[in-house]
Amino acid sequence: MFLSVFDVFKIGVGPSSSHTMGPMSAANRFLDLILSDEWPRPAGRHIASLKVSLHGSLAFTGVGHGTGRAVILGLMGEKPDTVDPDHMESILEQVERTGKVTPPGHPPYAFLPKTDLIYDKKQALPGHANGMSISAYDSDERLLLKRIYYSIGGGFVVTDTELEAMRNSAKNHVTEKVPYPFATAKQMLDMARGSGLSIAAMKRANELTKMSAEELDAGLDRIWAAMANCIDRGLKVEGIMPGGLKVRRRAKAIHDKLNEEWRSNRMNPLLANDWLSVYAMAVNEENAGGGRVVTAPTNGAAGVIPATIRYFLHFHEDATQEDVRTFLLTAAAIGGIIKHNASISGAEVGCQGEVGSAAAMAAAGLAAVMDGSPEQIENAAEIALEHHLGMTCDPVAGLVQVPCIERNALGAVKAVTAASLAVKGDGQHFVPLDAAIETMRQTGNDMSEKYKETSTGGLAVNVVEC
């Protein structure tokens, strides 16, 4: 099993990897398909208009997550990693005003957001909770082309046929040819013992079958730079976040107080936790505001890993850029195992799959840069994941604000605690990481749909009623 570090960590925009980045990428894919020779073009017929239908969780919480906006931006040719957050509003206004999308390299297509973008809450698509269809029609309203896409978490998008192929591949244990094709934590530990390599070194060797060492290091540095910039922006911005809940940004005010305490040398036994939490909150306030973030492994959980890395750099004087690369490679290895055997999608398994996975990845990365053995790293990931099992995804008003922002802070705290506990032990522990991952998968399957990013249960209902 091989999932690149750059599939786990993708630069994009908020507020949601599955509800924003995924649908935008799906729209990009449909535009590419239109220009390709991969569909039978009727002679004399040309595409004149487009329609999009959102289903499942995309329909229930798409407004709060900005799914419709993302679709429109995608149909205008904008991509998650390059779209300018400062220009998004003007692009959206243009489409609303003209009733057309004008992607580069295409003729204009009629698209009226009020009628051609449908939030279908009645019909779910069978492949995944985050389903959508995009259709193209000629000037006589005859259907020429249609594709179903699934946004399966972390910004990943697949068609219905690709999803089926993925599942068949997993069933048949099809693996890519890499030096260390571990698909489970047990296989990872066995390969580490057999090779004498660290988890990060094995992950690096796998990545080097796809790119050069220079490209890998540059890419890892680019990912961390985007994470660090997101923290820095989040620590500077104040005001009310969009969406109507009138939730105020708090990271800057907390950061200012912490700096004041730092300069005064006042004793604060909670200092490390306070810095860790404010870093995580800064990222997720940026995400809630639609800013530039990195899926880690999702947008809703984007603050845990950057906060843990910044915490390590802040409180460990000997920390280096190579440590950051080791952290990211180790975290990606754990994230790949979780995604392969369970899910990182809140719409599929609840927030245990988002913040829980992020905490496990962060704990593993931190244990690695604290010179933990592969067994201690696996233990750290297990501790962090185990203590997120059963966590629901119930965003109030469908916005990635309450409880999501504080949940990232607590996820980072759990990650650091898990890593600390693990490296103080010898790596031997009762519950294997694989068992925790399988438990998360089973728990997600048993969890009511009300608690899986539909905003029809939990805090999403009770806070509004109060």
C-alpha cells in the first residue's frame, strides 16, 4: 500500500477538505473531461449548460461548508492549491451576475447557481456519504455528459467507477511496487525490524521511487511553510468569522496574552499547553474563514499537526528543518494506514476519523523527532487514536467552527501527551494500533448518520434549540 505524503498533506483553502476542496477538484475534473476524448461526442452537438447536484453530507452541510461556492469556483477553472482567497468573492459575483461560467480554454457555459446547483437532501448516492453529480447539456437541454464523483475525505475525489476499483484493489490486496509496502501497523513494524530503518526512512524510500530526494525535501518544506504561514496569519487576524454564528476569533488575543507572560517571566504551569492550543486554534480559525490551509489529514483537523510541529520547534532548541521532514514523513505513514484500513472522513466515521486521525499522526511524528523507536511511535499513535474513539462530527449550523476549532486544540494536547507517554515506555503495550483503527472503522459504521457531518444531531441541534 502506498499513499504519498503529498496526498496526505495537500495545500488548499478552507473550510473543508471534503466539502470545499473535494467538490472544487471534482469540477476541475469535469472540465478536463469535457475537453478530452474520453466520452462519445454526438455529431453537431455542443455543451451549452452545466448542472450540479449535491447529495448526502454535501447536501446537508454544504451551505455552511461553502460547497456551492467551491463548485462554482471549480467550474470557473480555479483549483484548491492556487485559487487566491482574496479574489474568490469577485469570481463568485461574476457568475451570479452573468449566469455563466467561463473557465479558461472553454466556451462560456450557462450556469445559474440558484437553479443549476441543487442540494438534494432526499437522495443519497450509494458509494459514499459525500456524493455529487455534474451534468452537461446542449442548447436543447439534452443530456450529453454526466459523471458521479465522491469526495472521500482529505481532498481526495474519485468517480463512482474509480471508487469501485479502489475497493476491489483493497479486497485483492493489490499494492504498488515500493520498497516497504506496509498496509498495516504490524507490517510497518515488521519491516522496520527487518530493515533496521525508522518509519520515516522507510516512508522516504517509498517516496523516492516517485521523485528525487531534492523534490521530496522541497515538497516537504513547502508543506511546512504553508502550515507555518497559516499559523502566523491566524495569530494576527481578529474579528467575526463568516457564516452567521457570530463566533469571534480568539487566537490573536490569546497569543498577545501569552507573549506578555513570556516577556514578564511569570510562572505558568500551563504554558506549553497554552501555546500548543493557540497554534491549533489559529489554523482552524483561518480554515473557518476560508483561508489557505493544508489538509492534515483534513481541513477540519488541519490545526493538530501544525500546532504540534510549532510546539516542538518552540520548546526544543535543537529542533531542525530535518526534524520537520521526519515528523511529516512519519505522520503521513500513519495517516496512510488509517485511511487504507478505516477512514479520515467525518461524513463516513465521525470526527474520530478527522481529529482522531490527526492526533494519531501528530503523536507519531512527535515521538519520531523525540528519538522514539518504531514501537514507541506506533504506541504513541495508538494512544492518541484510542482516546478519540466514538467522537461524533456535529458542527453547529454546518460550519467548521463549533466545536471544531477548540477540538483541534484538544487534539493537539492529546497528541503531545500520547507521544510523551509512549517515549517514556519501551514500546510494549496492550492495544495494537491496528486494533484501534479497526475499532474506529466499526464504530463509524455503527454510528448514526445524525452524528456524521449532517448537522442533524448532537451539538448541531441542541445548541440551536437552547
